[in-house]
Amino acid sequence: MKVTIDGQEIEVEAGTTILQAARMIGGESVPPAMCYYSKLKGTGGKCRCCLVDVTKGSETDPRPMPKLVASCVTGCQDGMEIASKSSERVTEARKAVTEFLLINHPLDCPVCDQAGECDLQNLSFEHGKSESRFIEEKRTFEPEDIGDKIQLHMNRCIVCQRCVEVADQLTDGRVHGVLNRGDHSQISTCVSAAIDNEFSGNMIDVCPVGALTDKTFRFKSRVWFNKPFNAHRECNTPGCCGKTTLWMFGNEIQRITARKDEYHEVEDFICNTCRFDKKEVANWIIEGPRKFEKDSVINQNKHYGKLDKVVIETEKGILQGRDIDRKKISMAEIDYNEKIDGTNIDSK
């Protein structure tokens, strides 16, 4: 069946959601998503960032949908027409959702390890406002220790529940979840138990904000100071692909993450042994530098291609000055048998 998103038509299979169809097209028509994760079943429909305007329901029922819909959980219909980037209603709705997500979010970007690869940062940059209308006190939580590998910052959490789905679908026993209701909702363990299983580190990769970070990398460096390399090893842990991204500073591996696609989603999950225990270069077969989207802060000042020498053709005196002036200010060019004007010392 055929669907049209922002004037671009594409053929999709039955059961495809609007968000999946938009990702097939690519570009600016792709709605942002903070809770949906294609590798995890049952995600989506919580953050409302991916709202779109369905201007035509289908060929059989061409009436537009009266309200904006979440593209991550709304299926495509034959002949459906959707407005994403081109709709002012959608733009205003995304601005409102961004403002709502930020009302309790602390301004931790200068000290947060997620800075530079944070989905909420990107969302705020595109749809956020320079000022806040929220004058009430922000929601805060007491610090909680959930293990020696993962740092939980509940004040930064937007309750997308990706980390809960990771534990449900990758591990044998989930010990954490969403406790309480409303704005008191928090990610925690019922009895403050440590989260300890072989795939718990993937909670860090799927978190769209800085609520779950790597304790072994905490405050070590900013991500844009590291050089990311794709690498792999033969891992014997069942379910681990062994394909990772090494974040290096010089010859030191400062952290290891799973490889991510252009939508910041993990391509294949990795075990904690690969993530936390293999920090020596000799443990890995390095494939080459990892490439990111051109507007990523991680890509700044990193050039992987050969650069042409810039030649500025102009008159010599404009860039270098007059020879006599350079001689006056450069002690190395002065002949001490001559005066400053060039005449010999013995001459009258």
C-alpha cells in the first residue's frame, strides 16, 4: 500500500507504522522519538514527541483525523497522507511536548556525561524555547545506588521506560521498574537491590537522556574529545554480538558502547563483559573510525578525508608586509655590521 508523508510517496507493507514509513523515506520528515525503540517490542506511545497530522485517512475513508496522532503506534493505511515537518500544528505540538519534558529536567548539561549525544538536547535545540514559564519547584528524588556499573540520576529521567523493556526482554529476571504514579513516578528497585545481570549495561545505551550513565566513564571526558572506533571480538556470552564502538583518548579506551544507527538506536546488544571488562586495545580487532551524522557535536574537528591545501593568491605585501618592516621587527634578520636603515656602521 502507498502512503504520502510531506509530499513524498512510498510503498509499505501492511502493519507498518507511520514512524517506520517516515524512517524509510529519511530526512527531515522523520519525527523525533524519545520512547519508541525499534529493537524493543511494546515501546512507544508515551513521550508524544512523534505526533503527526493525518490529513487523509485512507482511500476508502479520506476524512482527516481530527487530532494529532502518535506516529510510533499508528499504522499506515492505503492512500494515507501525513503532514510531519510541513504542518504548523505538528511544530507547535512538538514545542509544547518539549517544554513539558523540560519542566522537571535539571540544567545539568555542563556536567552530564550524556551531553553531546543526548536526544533531549537535540529535541530542545530544534523545538525548545530560550525561556521557561515554569516557576514552581522542580521535582527531585533522593540519590539511589543501583550497582557498581550504572549511575542513576532520577532527576533527569523522563520515564520513557526503555530501560524497563530492556530488562524484560534481554534478561531472565527484572528487578527494577516504574514505581508510584503521576509526577511521583520513578525508575527504581522495590528493595533498593543492585541491578546485576549480564546485559544490564544496555540500559545505558537505550536511555535517551542522562538518567542512566556509565560509572566507569563518569566525569572522565566529554564525548567530543574521544575518538570513536568500530571494533569487534569473539564473545562467548550467549546473545552478545561482540560488535562495539570504542571511545578512545589517545591509546586509552575510556568507554565501550554498542554500535548505534542514525536514529541513535542500538544495532545489536552487547554483554557487560564486552562493555566494562575489556578496556585494553589488545582485546579488540579495530575496524576503523566510526562515522556520525555531519551535524553531530562528536564529529566536530574530526576530518577523515584528505584536505586540500588552501592557497590565497594576493600581493606579497598584503600578507607579509614590506621587507624593510620585517627586518626592523626581526632580530634574526639584522646584520649587526649595519645600521637599522641598512648602511654600514663605519660609513659617515
